[in-house]
Amino acid sequence: MIESIKSYLQTHREKHIEELMAFLRIPSISAVAQHQPDMQKCAEWTAQSLQKAGLENIEIMPTKGYPVVYADWLHAAGKPTVLIYGHYDVQPAEPLELWETPPFEPVIRDNKLFGRGSTDDKGQLLLYVKVVEAFLQTQGSLPVNVKFCIEGEEEIASKNLPAFVEEHAAKLQADSIVLSDTQMHGPGKPALMYGLRGLAGFEITIDGANSDLHSGLFGGAVQNPIHAMTKLLSSFHDENGRVAVQGFYDRVIELSDKEREAFKKVEPDENKVRTNLNVTELYGEKGFSFYEQTTSRPTLEITSVSGGFQGEGIKPIIPNRATAKIACRLVAAQVPEEIMDLVEAHIHAQSLPGVSVTLDRQLRGNPFITPIDEPVMVAAAEAYEETFSEWPVYTRSGGSIPIVEVLGRVLDAPVVLMGFGLPGENLHAPNEHFHLMNWDNGTETISRYWLKLAALAVTTTESN
């Protein structure tokens, strides 16, 4: 069966790439209000593409922002249901002068397709649509049931999708979720990203007197909010780089021996990291490698501090206010609100006489993890190996994609991140591109993956 799928995809490859180029020509920039008509046009184009592939029950579903495009095919009786997530919006293209060719006039050079959205995420999303087409045209059916949930706000933090998922959880219900919006480890080296860090962001304000004070008349007798702030900020870490907030690590799930072994395959040379950053030494929580520190350990980082006169020269005052912004990266199974509760309790436990302290909670995102021995992860790894003749490496991201956790939690299904992009493809930057060898590898891997999923035991039966 796989050979007939591959043959169909190769025969229609030129046509499929032309369709992708048409997709890329639509400047669906969600962050810029003047592109609202383009966003609607792109949602409609996406829906038409799903229809042409043979999918059913296609809807352009409203949200408080840009619409979600839904489609399904549910005729694989007794087989698992897979929800495919993707997004049709793209980043702004500026600075335009750094593009070698116009960002929304896609071109192919050196077997790379250049254009905004080519790797993030239109190119990777369309892989799934073409695999649907290939199965239906050659086999008349799909090996699994599929649903598509394609949003238009990923590049602006998916601000309306969590509510949409909550509202339409029954419609989106699936046995597993898959998305391709990540990268491989390198050319010919597949990767399965199985963890993302969460986020808790807040601002601390320390207020002193009711106005700035003359430092000669009041200095030494009235608490300086900046002095209080520096004392507070220095209390957040111990001398070994560990966060000193009581209870901060209580929910952290420690790495297994299998994960530590997997990490050794992807850990960077720490000396090269240090040299590239032009720092005399790396610094962080003792007992953990650079890769572990930046992907599987929680952090508390002070991202900015301000207070007093910021202009040229010195203004000899005691400022009446100091502020600091904090970003905590969290790992499974930490909860943002709980972490901010612990930080607030830590603040109140400090001795800061003569000032008042407030904490403004601003950013929240739960961490995400899918165990690498989860059956759907094993199936994905096997599909990668059959296509690339190499078992994928397992990676975690130090960053956050909150919607991934939302999908997994609300739908109670494991999430698989199967990336086909490559490092250096300039996503979010000028000259974004997608290596077309991974168009071919991607469609083959997805095809093999669905065939393997069809053989797994079904936990949710859903068919017409």
C-alpha cells in the first residue's frame, strides 16, 4: 500500500507544490489589522483545499478573532481518530529589504521553497492534506479517522483557541493529536519533540514614599525602593543557581534514565555555547547539563528592572517606585498559578520595611509532556525510521506553545509533535524557506504513521 501512496504523491508532486505556492501567496498576517481580508481569504482557501482532498463536514467556524477551519473523515470503523492541528496565519515579513525575493511571491531555489509561511506552518500543514488526498485517490479510504483543526491566530498566541477547544471539545474529540510545526534535528535526522516548558510571567512593584525624595535630605532615613528590590531579587536564587522559593520544585517530574540517555544524543558542546555567547563561563543550577537546564528544569529569570531617573547624567533622588519583570519557565507538572502563589508567599516572607510590594500576574501557560514510550509516540518513531533509515532523537523545547497543552488536557489525548522543518529555515525571519526533500519525506512519514496507528488498540471509537 505504501508504494502506491508514494507513487501517487510523486506523480502529483508538481501540482501539489503549485498549490502550496498559491497558499503562500496569501499574506495571512494575523498580527496586522489591514490583513483581515487576507485572513478570511486564507481561511476560505484552506477550506477549499480540504474539500478537494476529499474531506467532509468542512466548516469555517467563528471565534472572537479569526476563524477556525474544521474538516473530518470518519469512516474507518474501529480505527483510532487523529486530530491534526495547524495554523494558516503567518508572521509579518518585515524587514522587507532583507528578502532576496518578495515574501509573498514564492520561488524555488536549490530545491528550497522560499516564501513567508513555507515552513511555519503552511508547508508542513499541507503535507497532511495531500496525504489524505493520496489515500482516498488510491485506496478509496483512510487507514484512520481524521479531524482537522486549523486556526488563524497561532502567531498571536492563539488567544481565542483555548475557549474554542473548550466549547467544541466533543466535536474535536480524538484518540491522539498531531501537529507539524517544529523542526528536525538536522538534514536526514528526524526528531520527536515530546516536551515544552510552561510560563508564568509577572511584574513586581515596590512603592515607597509618596514622591521622589531629595537624596541629601532624606537619604539614609527613608527606605529606597530600589534597595528593597535588589534585596528581594537576590533572594530568589541560592549560591548554586537553584530557585530559593519554597515549594518551587515540588511538582517537578525528574528525568528518567531513558530520557537522560536520549539527551546525550542532542546535547550541544557547552564550550562552543560559551564561546558563541562570548561569556567566560556558563551558569545555572548545579548538577544539570546545559541542555537539561534549558529544557527540562524550571527557571525564574529577572527580565527587567527599572526605577529612578533613566536619562543622561545623575539625578540624586530616592525614587518612590521600583519595578521588576519576572518570567518563570515551568516543566511538567508545575502549575503557573501555584508558582505565582509560591512567589508571592516568598515575597511576603522577606523583611522589606518602609515599602509596599504588589505582584501583577500577567502570563500563564502550562507545560506539556508526552512520554516517549506512549504508543502513538512509538508509532511516530517507527514511521520516521522507515522513511529516514534513522531512529528519531527525542527533544524538549525550552520555549512554550501553550495551545499544545490545552489540546492535550481538554481532549484528554496524547500529543505528538512531528516536525519536518530544518534548523536554519528562517521561520519568523527574512528568506523563510522549506527544504522540498522534506516535502517528500514528510508525506511518506505521515502515511506510514497513519498505517501504524491503524494497528493500535482503539480507545475511542468514532465513525459515521
